[in-house]
Amino acid sequence: MRNLKTTRLVVIRTQELGESDKLITGYSKESGKIQLLAKGAKRSLKRFVNKLELFSCLTVQYNDKYRLPIINWAELLDSFLPLRQRYSSYTAAILICEHLYYWTAANDGDEELFSYLLWFLKELAHQPARSSQFLVLFLSKFYDRLGYRPDLTACAICGKLDNTAAPFAFRIGQGTIICRRCYIKRGAISLALPTIKLLGLAFELPVEKLSRLKLNTQTCREALNLFRCYGRYLLDRDIQAWQALNTAGYPILM
Ligand SMILES: [Zn+2]
């Protein structure tokens, strides 16, 4: 039985396989990104009913003797059902799942990142009206944790950070900001001072205190634009779900 392993995970992607099987991609606390096969998932109602859905948090036992490990049993810890019932919440949760899918690897668990994910899903399920804010706060913690925290402490040229020099422009390639006095270019990723200050707080605050931060629409728009462009540059691809967020009415610059 030494091939049997147990882990806690969030389902970040699902795929039907053939007549009756389901392929689950999860982000797990212990192992990072993990792909598991649920044999007979579409037939065996008792074993897996309503458990292997997107965004569900589960404890699973699986057998890793096979190239594609097979799930033995799954216990549902939280289904985060409201996220599948409201389009705007669904698109936001998909965006975050896609971030985990593309940015994380197998056998590379990160307890901290896992706790950010659970925090995000929980807050989004309970306070859907604040979904843009939770996206910004999650992405701040996410990029910071991956080692890509943008340096927003001051203008990278003159070292100033005050309102007379605002708005600031974010330089994707360097991950730094330049003030209006030092840099004049159309089409830059513009950041007002309150956005910069707020992201600075989000990087520092522990995850359980993040919800205290209140972000207005302009801050959300600027921050989401920053993370979208920065992520696209770092990953060298655009994450599809940003488009869906646009149609769901999020403050996104397309
Ligand atoms: Zn400057």
C-alpha cells in the first residue's frame, strides 16, 4: 500500500475522458500541481458525486503506481458552490485557477500559496460584490510569493514618490515605476499614487488581514491592468480568462 498517498487540493481544471472517466488537475498543498484520474467518475455516483467539480476543496487518496495516478476516494471539504452559480464569480475563480495552472509545477507544493487560494475562494463565495478587490489582492500575494513582486517603492529614476509626480508609469520589463516628471510616454501602464500605496500594503499584510483593504474602482482597474500586462510579459502568453472577465463587467482595460 506504499503507493497510496493522501493530499488536500483544490480542483483547478477538469476534463472528461472517454465514456466514464474524468481527469482532474488540482493545486495541492503538499505536491503543487497534480493530475489525477477519476475512473468511472461519470458512472459511479456514490463515490464521486458533486465532489470533483471546479473550485472544490477535497481530501483525496490516490494511487501513484500509475503514470497517471488514480483516485481511490475523495472527501469534499468545501464545494464553494456560489462560485459556480454566479457568472462574475465563476470568471474570477477561473482566472485564478488558470494562474495556478500555468505558473505552478508538479511536486512543488507551497503551503502559503495554497492558503492564498483558499482565502480567495472563500472571500469570493461570501462577498461577490468585492470580487475585483479580491482579484487584485490575490494577484498581489501571488506574484510576490513567486518572486515577482513589482518594485513600487519610488520612481526608479528620481527616487520620489509623491502626488506632484503622479501618475506613475509601470515598466513591465523592469518591474519598476517611473514618475510623470521622469517619463512621458503615451500608452504606459498608468498608476495613481493610491494604487501604488495600496499594492504596497497588500504585499506586506498577512493573508488573513487582506480583506480589510478597501479598493475603489480606479485602483482595481489600474492594478488589474498591471497584473494582466506584467503576467503576459513574464509568462509570454495571455491567460484566456481575462477576456471573460471583460464580458463579465470587471474594470479591465482591453
Ligand atoms: Zn521620477
